[in-house]
Amino acid sequence: MRSRLSLIAKASALAVTAALTLSACGGAGGASPAAGTADDPIRIGVVNAEEPERRLLQDAARAEGIYIEWVNFSDFQLPNMALADGDLELNQFQHLQFLANFNVNTNNDLTPIGATAVFPLGLYSLRHSTVVDIPEGAEIAIPNDPTNQARALMVLQAAGLLALRDGGNSLSTPADIITAESRVTVIPVEAAQTAISLFDIDGSVVNNSMIAQVGLSLEDAIFADDPDSPEAEPFINVWVARAEDASNPTYARLVELLQTTPEVIDSIVEVSAGTAAIRNNSAADLQRILGEIETNLRNQ
């Protein structure tokens, strides 16, 4: 198993792996009984192992005497496959909409076991300082991937720039735009191009991780979605396990530590320029939301 993980790491240009300490409770389901020990750390797939809350979570967990190992991936598609294949015990990099797309498209049943935060998605502009300033017929770039496209459309609807058929949802596409009730035209582009597009058009909905490309910060958004709204539920970021490990008490403790350790919470909020909304939804609630999204996807 370890050799396989090494091959994945080489093939996907894995970054730094940091060993962290957590409590050595016995595993449940398919997990090894010794998972969480120094000899058998809990391996957690992420795409941002360098973020400061990782070290702070290490400090909080070390007092409880168990071990985890952050495994950093450079490709968002790989941590779920590694988890499904048994090369990881957990991952923590995605929201529920992304997870639902993976499960449905690959016939998997990866399961959310705890929440981290909702990170609002922002509308930015280099030409206009407020949403009111955006003129009729303006062009707005949005990510063209299914996971983020619908959310971007919902952001623009909440900003009053367009209207979506039946109010829209986490599966909406540009085909659902009610043109007669909208004052902007959307331009779907690769997510990596949304920030660069700001130099050429009136505005762009840009993922948090990309806005620094054009010298802006999260505070420069002229509009962002409400993390407390029901529409934000599909975009709650989550800890994910294989279904057979969903009740593992060691994993549950790790979730709890992230949600209740002040230094960890403060770090997450600080890195997000104050925009992150920490979430403590129960595993059952997250699984309900995931199930609804998966049902909608299968019924498309």
C-alpha cells in the first residue's frame, strides 16, 4: 500500500508531506486498529499542506498523542481516487458539490464525516467599484467547470445581475439564464483564466485561490455569496472518509479539534481575509446534503 502511495506521489508531483500528532484511538470499519500511531499515521490528502492551520492542528492534537500525515497533491482529481483506492484514510480539500460529482461519475460512496468552512465566492472587477456600476450588457467571466459554474451563476443572481430558471440551484448552467430578466452576459472560461479575464471584461467570478494572480485580495470583491444561506450548503468544505470508516472515533476527534481549537479557527479565517465561515454541521446533516446533490445529479 505504501509503495503505491509513493508512485501516486511521484506521478502527481506531490509537495511536502508533514507528519502531525493526533490521539491513538482504535480504528473503526476498514481502518487499521493501529491507525493514528507513530508507526501507522492517519494519512490525509490535501492540496494545500503548507497552510498554517495544519501546523496549529498538529500542536492541538499532539497533546492527545496520535499521529497524522498530510499528503499534498497538486491535482484536485487525485485525492478522492487515492482515498477510494485505500492509499489514504481521509482527505480534506473539497466541498460537497465536488464530492457529489466524484461519487456519481465514478460510482463511489466516499462519505463526509465533518465540516470545515464555507469560503464565499466573490465577484471582482477592475472597471467598476460596485455592483450598481456594472452596466447593461456587461460581460462577466465565470468558471466553466460544472462544480463552480453553477455557484458562480448563483452569485450573479444574488447580486441582481441575472435571473435563473426556477431560482437556480447547484446544477444550474448558462442555459438556465432568463435573458429578458438579466443585465449581464456570462462568458464561461477555464477557472484558471477567470482572474486574468478581469483585464479584458467588466467583471469575473474568481475562486479565492486565484485572485492574487492579478494583485487583488479577497477583500476587493464587490460582491460575494452568503455562507449562511441554504444555497451555500453544497459548498460546505468537508472531511471525507470511505463509507466503512465513517464512524471512526479517531477521525471524529480530528474533526472536532479543527472546529473547536481557537488558534486553528483564527488561522483559517485570517488566511481567507476574514471571509471563511467555520461550520460544525453533523456528519448526518452533511450526508443528507450530499445525498440530495447526488440524487439531483443522477436525475439530470
